[in-house]
Amino acid sequence: MRVIAGSARRLLLKTPEGMDTRPTTDRIKETLFNMLMPYLPGAVFVDLFSGSGGIGIEALSRGATKAYFVENNQKAVSCITDNVEHTHFTDKAVILKQDVFAAIRGSIKDTADVIFLDPPYNQEYEKRTLELLREAAFVSEDTLIVVEAALKTDFDYVQELGFVIEKEKCYKTNKHVFVKRCA
């Protein structure tokens, strides 16, 4: 896995050993960041269920000024720390070794421009996360939330939570769903 574009372009990133994380492939990451580019310059980026930190690091490489990495697996947190140091983004990164739900309730202090979440598939973590983000102080009407989920994951409930789906990008086995708070 590597950084695709920006100031840390081509730098290789570590991934945690084992099957607890699923690093986003370079091709899908490139497609995602082509869609996110207008949001990144000067952005505060929140990477929930961070894994290796590759998504948040890509955001920093492409112009985000700060990234929060939220992960509760110690091996993954060590990997994120190594990757942030390797890409020289230590001064722009806030690494939170804690449960995502706890972090949403009080650890993220800056208003987020983009929130990315890639929770374990088929466990309804997307819904639980969006329920908490609905009330989170760091989420504004302008905050773009991107959820990576299994292709068949149903998002019919988002309107009930006060969100609107702006777009959806489907791949072979998964998809990215772009949501915002209803105005």
C-alpha cells in the first residue's frame, strides 16, 4: 500500500498484520480521492476505524491541514503512528487509541470538513456511527461524511437520522456512500 498523490506521493505504508483490517485498494482509493479533492485543501479530516491510517494520510498528502485517526486496535495504532512518522505528518495528525463511539462523544475538538468511516462490514456499525454523528458538535451542515460499506448494505434509514445521501459510488464488493446533514 502506498500514498497515491500529493506531498507524500509514492511513499509506502505499513498495514497491520492479520485479518482485522481491510486496506482500501489503490484503485478504489484513487477514485475516492478524485471525488474528495474539492473538499481537501485546508480541511480537517476525520478517519474513523482507521486501520493503517492510509485514508487519513492520503487526505493530508493532498492538502488537508489536520487529520484525526480513531482506532482501538493496538497493532493498528502502532501502524498508524509509524505511517504518520514515515510520511512526516506527525504535526498534522491526532491519533486517538479509543473506541470510535467514545471518540465521537468528546475527543474530536475541531469542526470536521470530511469524515471517513470504514467499519467492519455487516455489523451495523455504520448506522450506530451515523446516529452519534447526527448530534456530534464537530459535525456541521457542511461536513461531508463518506461511509465505506459492503455493496449490499442498506442505507434507507439515513433520512430518519437527519441525513441526505448526496451520491453513491459502487465497486465490485463494496461502495462509498456520501452523506450530509439535512439543511
